[in-house]
Amino acid sequence: MARFGNLPLRYRPIRRLSALYAGLVLYGAGISAMVSARLGLDPWDVFHQGVAKVTGVRLGWILIATGAAVLLAWIPLRQRPGLGTVSNVVVIGLSANLVSDVLPDPHGLAARWAYGLGAVVTTGIATGMYIGARYGHGPRDGLMTGIVTRYAGRWFASVRVVRTSIELSVLAVGFVLGGSVGWITLVYAVSIGPLAHLFIPIFTVPDPPAPTGALAPTGALAPAGALAPAGGAVAAHPEAVPDPAPALTTS
């Protein structure tokens, strides 16, 4: 079980901010490693690269511009941006540009495959880290979690199904635009859903403990005629409100 809703900014900030920004930088590094591998890109970056080829703009800047544009798709899904959302738009693109400037090119097919496969696993772990921090999803992951949340309970509304469907759709558009497609593209498209399904629950920060209900003063008497709940159950505190965002299964 995993929760996707945002948590208060000040709740466990050291753990959450560390996971958020480490995950975003790690994701940008994974993108750079995939580009260096020259075995194809992940579906979103096939799209980004296609746009970069058409416009002549560097890949990292296209990442930032696309992230901002995808936020518009959040409106019908009623997703709320947070600190993590804004950070995602900016940090991943900057990280991809920076790492690509210093990452050595792999020599030989084995090294290129090591870069490519390592990048796939890295982006899966990074996805779990920055989503699990619960500071708000990135624009692209907001599409996934928004659909999962809105259609919870239906057969298609699981992380792996929705994520994989989105990736394959974006891949088709990116290919038409001239993005690089190869074996790593296929590996990523079929594995990122299961990887996200695995790592999001691992890194997700749990909800704060529920507040303890106030106790009645010692010796207080119940109002005349008041009836005890059937079976002797204790009534819930009147301020205890059910969680409006129930836990969602990632199965």
C-alpha cells in the first residue's frame, strides 16, 4: 500500500528533502547515462530528443519546458503541485545538462550496455525517491498518480499499468519526431512500470501519527439518557475525521 498525497512541508524535512533532491539529481544523471550509451532513450526522452532536434535547443532545456507544459494536463485530474513539482521541472533538466558535461563516453558495447541498463535501474530508484518524499509529484509522474488516484479500484488503475501505458504512448510521438529508439528504449518501456511499482512503496514516507483524542475529565458523568454504543464500543472522538485520501494499492 502506498499513499500519493502531499505531506506538510515541515514534516520530517531532512529525510524528505534529502530523498527529493537526491532522487531528482539521480534521475537527471540516469538520463545523461542513457544518452551516452547510444542504445536508445527512455520514451519521454525520445520525445525530448525529437523536440531538441527540431528546435536545436539543448536536451536539458527541453526537459524543463516540457515539464512546465505537462502541468496543464493536471487540471482535469485535480492534481495539486507542490515543492517537489517545481523542483522536478527545474532540477532534472539542470542535472541532465551538468552530468552530460562531465560523464565520460563509454567505449565498447559492453560499457554502453552497462550505462544503459544502469540508467534504467537508476531512474526507477529515483522515481521512488522523489515520489516517496511526498512533496508533490513531477509533471510527468503527476499524470500517472492522478490517473491512479482518480480511477482507483478499476482494473487499469495500478502504477505499473498506467505508467507503462503513458511511456508507450509518448514513445510513439517521440519516434515520429526523430528521437533515438533502440534496445534500451524497449527495456525501459517494459520495466519502468514494475520498477516504480517496487520502489515507490519502499521510499514512501508514511503519514504522521493520528492525534490522540482528548480524554474526558475524571469523574465526568454522561448526560442523562445517553446510551452506550452497541457491544460496549467506545465512540470515536468528534474531531477524528476519516482520511480523505485513502491508501491506494500499487498492485
